[in-house]
Amino acid sequence: MVSTGSPYVDRLKSLLDTIDQGSVDAVVEAIRGARTVYIAGNGGSDANASHLALHLNECGLRAQNLMAEIPLLTAYANDFAYDEVVRKRLKQTATPEDCLVVLSGSGLSRNIILALVSAMNQGIKTVGILGFGGGDALALCDVAIVLQSREYGPVEDTHSAIIHLIQERIR
């Protein structure tokens, strides 16, 4: 790899080279087979969740970011707990024909773990797009794309590139 003179860009380029294309194919197949694709993440991963929902909708698939409706999110967080928002939304709307895609830098967020457990209990296919080696979320995913980096910036940027790979393969 030729150095760009920017350590960040060099780390990002290196991480992009580690994307497992077989895992991308498995994720695409899980998404294609779903009636509705529900998506969840926190912070930068939530921004990527909206990004993924947008591109899946553009491809003619039904996709929804479960964290995108701010009034509903804050009501559930207030009335129950932030950790329960995604889990409760899945219980209300999802069926076994659906798929839950979680995006997580660390794979350790409690709300994401609870959502994956709930999806598994409902018979919903679980998909992870994960950094930090997958964290606890990895064991709860039927299929996953896992990055080993423990640096949020490159992980979130690489997740964005993975979203475009998924869109390209679905088209």
C-alpha cells in the first residue's frame, strides 16, 4: 500500500482491504429474503442505519431504521428505558419473515444486544455489520460482516462503504 501521507487514510484503506466478500454476499442474501429489513445502531452507527435504509428502499426493498423516529424513541426511552427501544419496536412490528440488521462499532451496546436476543426469540433472521471483532453481538447474529479494528472512525467509514457494496449487489 502506498502511503497517502495521512495516517487516518492509510488505516482506512487498510481496513477496507479486509472486507470479507463472502460475508457481504451472505448479508445480501439475508436482506433479499426478508419481507421487511429493520435496522438499528447508535450514534455514527445510527447514521449508517439511516444510510442503509435509504439505499435498500431505493432498491425496492422495505427497510426501516428503528431509531429514526425521534418522538417515539424518546417516549420509549422515557417510559421504559433506552435499552428497550429497539426490542419493543421489534416485538410490535416484526415477524419471522423479517430481518434485523444491526450496525455497531463495538458490538457491545446493551440495546443492540437486547434487540438481537429479542429477534432471535421471535424467529427473525439477525445480521450484524460490526467492528471491534464483533463483540458480544457476533454470537447473536446469523450472518455478519466483522471488522477487527478497534477505532470507531475507520470502522464507521468502512461500514458506510459496506452499505454501498450491499446496495451494488442488490441492484
